[in-house]
Amino acid sequence: MDRLQELIGALSDKDVLLRSYAAKYSHLCKICAKPADSFRTPFAELEYSISSICQACQDYYFLIDE
């Protein structure tokens, strides 16, 4: 649940909101602003097309550590 709160905070950040519009077209992550050009699965690439969140950020925020 901590990562969910962290993700909500990240997505609410002013800089992230400003990057959101251009991130997809520039192939950048709207959260970390790094290049988003490599994805492990088609689902991760689809997620990027929806959210503009790179593979590394998807892994950090969406994968459950056990």
C-alpha cells in the first residue's frame, strides 16, 4: 500500500503533470523523465501507451515484492 500512496503522490507532482502531455510523443517516462523505449512484454508496452510510465517505473510501482 505504501507504493500505491507513493505512486499517487508522484502522479500528482506538478512536474509530472507538466511532462504528461509530451512524454508519450517524446518516448519518455512522465514520472522519471528517462527514455521509455524498451519493454519486457507487450502488456508493459500497452501500459506505457496508456500511462506514459516506463518499464522501470512500472516495475517499481506495480510489481509486488514478496
